[in-house]
Amino acid sequence: MAFVKAQKTKAYFKRFQVPFKRRREGKTDYRARIRLINQDKNKYNTPKYRFVVRISNTDITAQIISANIAGDMVLASAYSHELPHYGLEVGLTNYAAAYCTGLLLGRRVLKMLEIDDEYQGNVEATGEDYSVEPTDTRRPFRALLDVGLIRTTTGNNVFGALKGALDAGLDIPHSDKRFAGFSKDSKQLDAEVHRKYIYGGHVAAYMRTLMEDEPEKYQAHFSEYIKRGIEPDNMEALYKKVHAAIRADPAAKKSEKEPPKQHKRFNLKKLTYEERKAKLIERLHTLNAAAGVDSEEED
Amino acid sequence: MPAGHGLRCRTRDLFARPFRKKGYIPLSTYLRTYKIGDYVDIKVNGAVHKGMPHKFYHGRTGRVWNVTKRAIGVEVNKQVGNRIIRKRIHVRVEHVQPSRCAEEFKLRKLKNDQLKAEAKAKGEVISTKRQPEGPKPGFMVEGATLETVTPIPYDVVNDLKGGY
């Protein structure tokens, strides 16, 4: 179609104001970020920590981050792909895994700051709303939940991670309105239902219904669970073991990585500024020498 | 209608955001810390309506005398009649930038302390005072050829040859 009037003229582009880079990428909500980062000026350089939870299709990332002009600094991080070390190998993005990741991060941070003996948190996960009590000697570690761009609906896995961190002993201001098991009608958190979710009860229930009604779908959907012999009845025991393992040793494990392979170069390597200047001086010298020879020949 | 004299009168352009810089303000303004005694420039950010100073203070530099939760107390000089008053205002941090007026002084202070420490270690006496630029030193003029110019006697015939 040749004669369509151009919608985006040169004038349009000249006046166009680009949003911030992370807004263009759709990764940061600046309205929320300003409110999370803003520290009281009369607290000067005291860092304000955010408990950041981000869930991808196959992984859960939980980090404690403080903001800096040069760039945000991560104090500690925990990923759900670390959970195989503690005995959990499947279902790494469900509510129970989020709880484990939050618990792992919380214990890791407390151990790093050496207050893990003082603040044990809630050792037995009951699903009730638990807030840390400050002891006499040191105040608990305070962080603010940063959910990012997700829609905060009741029962979102992000709040599973929050519950894990709370039970670990971190001080995160929260309300129980968005935990799994909160009923809108009675405006109360049903601790039993929440406890079921923390121990993978909802996954186990689905496994049971599939086993009865559609065994082939059960085989296809939960093949990894079946391979490892995880039955709906022993899910709770499995998660209890994982929690205990996390509390026993929350330290991060460094993995051995071989140095990256050297690949053959197909294009020229870019020269540095000094190399380019040196080349130019050489060229000028040869030019001058040649010109000198020419003028001598002319004379 | 008579001209108004409201608080923000005549600030249509002064408080306007610059071209293509509208919207959210970069977060480094919120992350800066200010201590009492620092020098700050006041530059109003029209996007934030709270804690705005009066338009007189836009472009002034002052010292910090108070730090509160979201704002800073700045002491600015204002000429009122025949005297200068030190006015104390409170401004939100979005309208304040750290001033570089004292930067050169601070760097010089550090360097002088370092030089004095070195001299003390060596046992010699140095003066760290700044000296004004004096007159240039004397020099010999090189490569000058002398050309003597003398007047020539007036020659009527030659001069009138052109236009007579």
C-alpha cells in the first residue's frame, strides 16, 4: 500500500521521550521502587533492605537487597534450584518450594549476621500468622517485601516465600490477608489450609484425584515424582525433612566450574586506544620518511 | 483582571520540567545523604508538589542546618532592603542537589594535609598558601630582524600620477 500517510513522522520521534530502560523492558515498577527505597534522611546511610521474590517459569529467586547510587547490592540470595542439595528435587515452583526458598534465605541471612541462635523463628510450620518477637540483646533483621510486577492475589507463591522468611525469623511487616487459606467471607486465615499448602497438601490432593480418575494423565504429569518414588502420602514427611535440612545448614555451597573454553576468533580483535595511537605515529613516521626521500630526489 | 501575586505566580517556565525529562524522577535523588554543614543547590523539581521552596530560592546555594525524615533545612542568604538576612527554609530532597562550590576547597584541604604530613616526616618547613599569578618572567626575544623605517621626501610628480 503505497500512499498511506506516515503515522510516525520525524517530528514524532524528535519529541518522543523514552521511558526508563527498565520500564521499557517491563521489569521495574518505579512507583513501587521509589516508595520501597526511600530512606529517612535523618537515618543517613542506614541501609533499607528489600526482600525481593521473583518467580520464573522454572525457578524462584529470593534475595535481600539494599539500594545504592552505583547499583543495588545483594546481601544474600537463595534460589529454588538449590533445593536439590536439601533433598527436594521436584516441584520447584510450587507454594511449598517457595516456602522452602524463603526459609533458606532467612536462615542464611541470620547465619551471616550471626543472630541465627537468637532468632529461631517458627520451627514447626503451623500455617498460623507468626511475627518475630524482638529479644533484649539485638533487634531482628528487618526487610520489606518487594513483589515486583505480579498481581497480589490470595495464595500467590510469592507469599509462600514470605511465610518461609517469616518463619525463619526475619522481621517483615505483613498481613495474613494474602496467604493461601485466607477466606474473604470470614476475613480470617484458616491455618489448617495454609499448613496444607506449606507441606504440598494441594499437590498431593491433585495427585490422588488424578490417580483415581485419569491414571494416564497422572503418569504423564507427575512422571518425575513417580520416578523418585514420591507418593501423595509421604509428601509432608518429605517437606519436613527439607525444612530440617535447611535449618541445619543454610550456608551457600560454591559449585566448581571449569574455566570457559577458548573459541577460535573469526574476526579481528578491536585495538585499544594506545595501540591505535601507536599505529598512527608509525604511519606518520613512514610517510615523513617517504616524503623526505621524495623531496631529496626532487632536489 | 489585576495581576495575581500568589505563591507560585510567574513560575510557568521556571518550574516546568525540561524537554523530554518529564515523568518519574531518577532515583539517585532519593538515595543521596546530606549532613549538617554541607552546601546544597536549590533547584525546584516541578513534578513533586510537596516541600517546594518559594521561587526566590530557585538557583540559590545554602548550607544544611537540619535534616528531617523527607526534607532538609537549608540556610540561604536573602537581601531584604538594605541588609542580608540568613533565611532558614525546609525543602524536600527532590528540590535539592549537592553543591560543588566547596569541592575544590575540600580537595585542596586534603592535599595540603598530605603535603604537610610529608614535610613533617622529612623535617622541612613548607607553606601551603596559594600565591596569585605574578608577572611573567623576563625573556630574550629570538629571531628578530631589524627593519629601519625612515620618512621619504614628498615627490609631487610620482604621487599625482594616479588620479589627476
